[in-house]
Amino acid sequence: MTPEVEDAIAEIRKQYPGNAVLVGEDQHGGACVIVEDVPIGAPYAQAQSWIGFHITHACPYADTYPHFLRGDLRRADAQPLGESLSAGTQFPQPGVVVRGELSPRQAVQVSRRSNNRDANSALETPLIKLLKVLQWILSR
């Protein structure tokens, strides 16, 4: 992993000291990351979800996009998940290899791209993007 990716993962681990943070290095110096047991709750039926994302080797110059949540995510009010949330996708599980490939988790994809971001500022690290995505999810 590049030093920038390692720093981003350290920042995420610091934010979530009680959560398992699974990391799988990709072939280019980036990493797939899953933070387990993140509180979500209302408006969702589940109290917690994992959240996964890919930090590319181009960190901090690339957006951390998309994010993924547990595959069985549903709203407590039985309404559809809504725009920018796509069920029926998969996200690779770092460290779980089946037949030579990372075994995927069933997932809901969260599409929240950051347009016009300034990679030279500290305004959007992978951690800050994660926190923004979680805030958006809970505002639904």
C-alpha cells in the first residue's frame, strides 16, 4: 500500500477504535476496507451495518467512491431504499479468499460521488468521505 493509503486507514482505525477494520491490499497500492458494526438505526430496520469502500493508490487525489452497506439493508417503514442506494451488488471481503479470489459480501451500493473536490485540501480524506456518506444515509 502507498503511505497515503496506510495513513488513511490509520485515520479510519482511530475514528473506530472498537470496530473491526478489515483491510485487503489491491495490486496497485490501494486497499479495500470494511468497517464492521457501524451504528445506523432509524430509518433502517437494522441497528448496525458494515460499510465498505476502496481507497485507490491515487489517494488523496481520487474520490473514495462508491461505498457499500450490508446486503439485507431495509427501511423500518418498509419504503424503498430510495435514490442512490442500489441493492443486489457485491463487495469483496478482505482476507476471505475462495478459489483464488476475494469472496464477495452481498451489498447495497451507495452512490455519492464528490464532484469538484479539492484533493490538496484536508476537507475530504477517505475518513471524512465515509462520515459524510454515513450522515447522508441517516438523513434519508
